Amino acid sequence: MWVSENNWISIFIVYIHVPTVVWTLSQCITESDCKCSTDEGTIDLSQLALPASSAPRFKDVAVKGVEGLSVSWNPCNKWTKPSSPSSQYKDCENIAACGTILTNNFDIGQQETAECYFNTTVERCVLAFTGKVYLDTEQSPKTFITLECDSSEEGQLESIGPSEKVDDSAHFPFKLHSKYACPRKSSLSAGSVLIIVFGSLLLAYIVAGILFNKFHRGATGKEVIPNINFWMDFPLLVKDGVAFSYQFCKKTCGGKRSSYESI
Ligand SMILES: *[C@@H]1O[C@H](CO)[C@@H](O)[C@H](O)[C@H]1NC(C)=O
């Protein structure tokens, strides 16, 4: 044979592993504040999120390249960061992402503004939030979170590079490494798919058969049922089949006892 047994095993293993390791995305659409739908299934961050409260899931992540700036983020649910009375900016009430410099809290992303989009350069889903308009920039700051599927991580938020100014608005790029960032298909087992397919075929067979018999053959009454004679004989055929197998087995697999009987 041109392929040895070991090669078959490798081919089998590669075939099983390729779809789980090298999934490539080609779209990312907002489904809710908390979910992005992709061509590989839905990314749902709800299991990562802390409930609405004063605690974010990711607290005080230092922003790379910006001295003294840290960002806190909670996916899905609003949270509030308490501000001290002396703070000039106290803007982190019921938000998604909060930027903090010294005692000042800046709104850099509200939960309602969550938007999923596809970054074609990195071929990943990005979850973006827009914050409040600040007078000195006249643009809203934005938080971008690239969703990186990592089945070995519960959740880790990484600052990727300093904030950039794009069209006068500050952009804060992050990457979330998490198993909840993996797209998941609604889980239908192979068995249920088989049942659905078989059920649909059966229904199509019955409906098409009835229509054909009624309108093409002009059948009436129970004669409209497709292959009625076959189905009426069906229990008999099954009975014959079972009886035949039984007789056959009695002769061939019965061993000593059957040969004793045949004497
Ligand atoms: C896509 O991601 C790359 C790398 O993080 C970034 O440089 C680029 O600006 C992103 N593009 C868009 C449209 O967000």
C-alpha cells in the first residue's frame, strides 16, 4: 500500500487538530454589549464579567508607554470607580472602561457603546468602547480590546502599546487573552444533527409522496401515503428477517447443540 498504517494515523491526527488550532476568522459582528458573532461561532464574555458593582474584572492595568496611566475594565456589566472629593475628574460611574491618572478618573468607554469589528490586519475580533467627549480633545477616547482565543487562560488583559491619538481622539489598545474569547458554535452533537437530518428527510419523503400520489396519480384515502403497500408489509418483512436470521444463526453459530439436533 502507498500509505503505511502510521501515515494514516498522522493524517487522522492532523485532520482532527487543524480546525481547533488554526481557526481563521473573517468576520465579527456586534451581537450585544457582551457578545460578538463570528463565522466560527459566538464569542461570549459573560462568564468573564463580574456582576455590576464597584469592582471591575480587570483592575489597574498599566498602560504601556504612558507613565502613571492605568485602565480598569469590566466586560458586559457596568461598574463604578469611587472618586475622591478632591479629584478634578470623577467620570467613572456606570461604565465599562475607566482610565486613571493620579486621583482623576476618565470615562474611556461606556458599556452601551460596545461594538465588535473585524481587524483584517491581525484577523481578530476587536471589542471597542467609546467614552465621554472631553473638551480639550472634542473627541471621545476609545478603548480597543483585541479578543485573543487562549484556551489555557481564564482571562488576562494586556496593554499593547501606548495610547495613540487618531483624529484627535485617544485610542487605548489592549489584548484580552482568554478561553472566553474563543468563538463557540451553538453545540449540537453529531447525534442530534443526524436525528434532525433524518427527520427532515422523512418529512420531505412523506410530504412529497402524498402530493405525488394525490395530484399525479389521483390517489384518495389511505392510498395517498407513499409506498403504502411496502409500509403495510413492513412489519411482516421485519418478522421474516428476524426469523431468517434466527434460523441462519441456529445452523451456523449454534455449535454442538445444532449439530446434535440435526442428527
Ligand atoms: C488592527 O490591529 C493592528 C495591530 O494591533 C493595529 O495596528 C491596527 O491599527 C488595527 N486596525 C484597525 C482598523 O483597528
